Amino acid sequence: MAERERLRLMIIIGSIRKGRFGHVAAEWLASRARLRPDFGVDVIDLATAWLPD
């Protein structure tokens, strides 16, 4: 499969609370998706991403 035909999967972790669990689930899902050669995977964590005020 050509690079331009790869699907992009973006996993967004929306919780920024202390003691959150979303990052664990997101990393598990990302690790499973990365096993597929037809997926490109990005994980975006809103707790660490720079967002304007």
C-alpha cells in the first residue's frame, strides 16, 4: 500500500484531570493500531498539548 493510501488514526485524550485513565486506554489502542501496516497513528494528549487560552 502506498504511503498516500495509509489511513491516519488520531487518538485524542480529552481528560486533563488528576488521576485520569484515558492515556492508558489511548496508548493501548495506539499500540494495537500500529501493528497494522495500513494505519498511521498519532496520540494527542490535551493535558500536554499547547492550546491558546
